[in-house]
Amino acid sequence: MEFLIPLVPFVLAGVAVLFIAFRGGPSAAREAYLTRERRVFTVVVLLLYLALGVAVPAAVIAGRQEAVGATGPLRSEDPTAKEELGKQLFIQNCKSCHTLAAVQAHGVTGPNLDELAPLDKQRVLNAIKVGGSGSGRMPPALLEGEDADAVATYVADVAGR
């Protein structure tokens, strides 16, 4: 419930703007506020606010379908254990430098792997072994053996999707 507290000033400002707008300006709004029209107008503004500010967004949110695969591209099959391992290792070791939409990675040092796609597994393995293109920006042999193979399998499967 504490997430609603920052919204209070905006709600009050919205009600004030509606009040002034529906009355025809600040002076007419002041007159309506000080006379008996105040109650009727308050009810009308409240109903409009509830209809437009609560009911419409609630209907839109309720009409959304549940997202499948909360991060990354939609896949028709479940990932293998090797791909899951590759994903976790990529997140731990590569995400800070490389961009890859499948894990919502937005690195700035290394290349955008989605733009390099399609990537074959051997190309990724070679980049891991020699340190990218060999320019010294990526440490060589950052991962080895099964770990390198798992990351290469994962990146080759999801890059560019």
C-alpha cells in the first residue's frame, strides 16, 4: 500500500484540474466551490475520476495475457539443462559487458551479440577461448571446458531472437 503514497499529490492535482476545467476557468470554479453546487460537482468529478483513472486502466491490465518466458525470447520448447547452465554462466560472467536481449543484458564494453547473430557455437567458443577478437578487451579463457561449451550453446541459440 505504501506505493500509493507518492501518487496522492498527482491525484489531488488531477481532481483540481478537472474541477477547474469543468467549471469553465478558475473564477467559475471558485464560485462553484463556494456555493451549493460543490456537492454535485464533487460527486461528478469523483465518478469521472474513478471511471477514467481507475476502471479503464484496470480493464486494460485485466485484459493483458500472461507473459511467457518473463525474460528473453519466446521459445517453443523448454531449455535443456545445458542451456540453463549457459544462461546462468552468461549472466554471471558476460552480462556486464555484452548486450543480449534474451537475458536483458545491456553491456557497453563488448559487442551486441544480437547484432552479430546468427552466431554458430564454434564462433562463440573461439571468442571465449581467445578473448573476443583478440584485441585484449575481453580476457582470454574466461570460461573453460563444460562451462564455455554451455555458454556457447546458449548464446548461439538465443542471439538475435
